Amino acid sequence: MAATKALCSTCLQRETCLPSGLSPAELERFDALVEQRRDIRRGDSVFRAGDAFTSLVAVRSGSFKTSVPYEGRERVTGFPMAGALLGLDAISTGQQRCSAVALEDSQVCMLRFDTLERASRKWQWLQRTLHRMLSREIVRQRGLIVWLGALQSHQRVAAFLCDLCTHLRARRQSCKAMVLRMSRAEIGSYLGLKLETVSRSMTHLQQLGLLEVQHRRVQIVDEKALRALAGFAAER
Amino acid sequence: MAATKALCSTCLQRETCLPSGLSPAELERFDALVEQRRDIRRGDSVFRAGDAFTSLVAVRSGSFKTSVPYEGRERVTGFPMAGALLGLDAISTGQQRCSAVALEDSQVCMLRFDTLERASRKWQWLQRTLHRMLSREIVRQRGLIVWLGALQSHQRVAAFLCDLCTHLRARRQSCKAMVLRMSRAEIGSYLGLKLETVSRSMTHLQQLGLLEVQHRRVQIVDEKALRALAGFAAER
DNA sequence: CGGGCCGTTGATGGCAGTCAAACCATGTGG
DNA sequence: CCACATGGTTTGACTGCCATCAACGGCCCG
């Protein structure tokens, strides 16, 4: 957990992160808001459910899983990647409600929330961006709700993979040869399925000629058909 | 759609709504933010998916259902009641993503969002409350995600009824003789179940001696057992 | 080389979806 | 006031999807 000063101006994710669309001058001012940068090793957590909330966490590189404890077990609620903001749910109570564990060696930027609130009272662009990030999280979660309530298992897996693909593309990474950072069990927990069902769904999609699956290596062969199967309209 | 000036200072919901915990002086200032009050008749909508977003909508009295179009059908995403804030998801894109239809004759207060943003740059308490409302919506939705992914049909129905009960109690209404404003089909859409399954689950819970059900009249006989069945821990 | 973890595949059972019919409350018009 | 239509709810029989239990196989790492 090395602590070094983060510089948003040098960050590859600044366009998908909080300081999006800023002028160089604004960017410099924003840099002052970042408390520290931390390296998180694979398997380590940034915070755990129950921790006191003081800072939002921006993912600078790598990827995480967030999960809530429920009935002794864990339910995965998302797989945030670079540019995402963690801890938005903790604002309401001041307590973290989920745990965030790194799926690979990652870097995060800590943003003290009281500092952020003060700054966003001064700077309209920051206020707007923060509101948008909060609102976007609501939209994202609702997408999951629709998946869980309306789709069959192989459709959910298809939707998950398409979604992952979209996020990777937005981060200029290859979608043609994805490497899943999470296990079948974690995908299943996220999608409300058992790990065996996730596995079966993937082989099913492979048999349809939409995917090539080799353990954690997934290649999307026919993305259009995959999206259609998942019930995505032309939109998105 | 009568338009009269709303007065938060006279509103019964002001403690669960945006202007919560305000001094009389602050309350007066807040009153100035409310654009107008509107009466919405049962079956009418406040906004529909695709509408341009300009205002948040606070429910003053009555109840609504919010739903997103999906594959030609509708998926119910919530049943907001008095004190709730509608349209939080629209902030991210500036477009309404769901429709809000009144389940009974209701009243709402329109809050222009640009006005609200300007005011919350001046008033810290407003900023905090707005952030909390946004964050709380994330938490609420995540609860639903956990239900959908982890619970059986009768557990989901039990959780739904307990949740409804909690909200009614917070609004000082009776929980012992609830009248459901929504149909079985709407409950099913919300919980990711078919209407027949909702009906069967209710009779099942009745046979267990936890409920008394007569069409839309539901009486909770053993709330503790119902909560236990739904997987609620002692918390909440 | 061996062990453990993860992923795949198979057989079986149970829960919820589907199709269908009956029942009930409400409201409307004769 | 009653007959009737209508929409919502309940109940039944059957089907199908996913969970469960179990065994096997591949990969990584000590």
C-alpha cells in the first residue's frame, strides 16, 4: 500500500473519471483534491463493509469486485474498472456498505469527500460531474435489475459479456481477446446464477457460434448476434 | 394538472423529503425553490421515458410506480411514495429513463434541477441532503438486486411486504391493514416474477400464518417471522 | 510430480413459468 | 335494481429451466 502523490494530468483515465472534460488549468486545480494514490495488490481490499466512509475511491488502473455481505455469503454487485468511482453508496450513511477487492494489481486515487463537497460548491463543473457519476450509478444498477428480472441465464451471460466489451472498448482495450479477471462463481454471484449455470451458458453461446471460450480467455465472435440475444436494442 | 404554489412548511412529508431537518428560517428559503405543485390523477404520468429532464419531482402525497421500457414490455423499478424524489436517474443523461405513473390521486412538487444545483452550491445542508438522496437511491436499488439474485419467490414477496410496511410506518400509516395500490402483475414485474407466482406466494405466506390476504387488502400477522423468512437480519 | 483450485460436464429434482379455467369485485347500462 | 361485462385474482395441471449433487479434467504452482 504505497502512498504517492497522484497526478490526474498524467492519468490515462482522466476522460472517464471525475475530472472529465477539463481544461489544463482546471485539471491542475483538480489535482490538488486528490489526497493520495494507493497501490492495491490482487486480492487486497480498498475498504470493507462497515468501514467508516471518508473518501471516494477512483480506480486509476486495474479492476475490482464490489460485494455486499448477505446471510453470511457475499453477493457481488459490480466489477468496477479504471475510471470508476467506488463508495458512492456509502455517502448516505457514512458507512461502507460493500467491500471492494482488487481482481488484479491495481491503483486507486483517494478523494476525501468533505474536500470534494467543498470544492464542488465552488466549481460548477465538478458539481455537475459528481451528480452525473451518482446518477450514472443508479442507471447502471437498474440495468442489472432488468437483467436479473427479465433474462434467462444464457441471456444474462451474453449481456454481461457485451457490457464488459463496451467498457473495455471505452478504455481502448481489445475486446477480441478478453481475459476475465473474475471466476465463474463471481460472475454467477453478480448475475444471480450458480457457477455451473454460468459455465453451461458460456458453452451454449459457444455452440451457437457467438463466442470462443477457453477458461478465462473469451473471444467474442459475433457481437451483433450476442447483443441481440441479450435483448439489447440497437441503442447502447 | 392544477398548478398551485407549494409550501414545504405545511407539507406533512417534509421530514422524509429534501428539506429534512431544517430550521424554520431555512425552510422558508427552501420554499422558494419549489417551482410548482401539481395534482396527478390515478393512471396519469408525471413524466415518461424519453422526456427531457429539467426538474426533480418530489412526491407530496399518494404513490407512484416507475417503470422502464424493455423489449416492448415494461419493467417496474419501484413504487415511490410520499417523500420520495423522482428523476434522479435522469441527471446523468438529461433524459428521463423511466416513466412515473400515479397509482392513486397524488400530489407532486416540481424542483427545477438547475435551480437546485445553484442553491446547493450556496447551502451546504442542501448539498448534503441531495447527495444523501442520490446515494440512498443506490442503496435502495442494491437491496432489490440482492433480492432478485438470492431469494425464492415467496421470500421476495415477503421482503417486498416488509419493505412496504417499513415505509408506511415511517409515514405514520397503519401497517396492520395495508391496501396495496398496485396489481399482482406490477408486483411481479418489480420482483422478477409472474403474477401467478406472486399470488401463489401470498397464499403460501397466508397458509404459514404470516399474512391475511383478501385481494388487495393485506394484513401482516407475524411481522417478525415474515422478516426472518425474507432473510432480513435483525438490522434494518 | 502431486495437490489444489477452477472449470466443465452429466444426472436428477424442484421451483417457477406457461396455459387454462374459474372466481370475485367493481362499475355500467338497461 | 339487476344483468352483464370487465379486469384483477386465485387455483390447477403441466412443462421447462436452473439448482443441486457429483465426477472428471485441466492449469498453475509449490
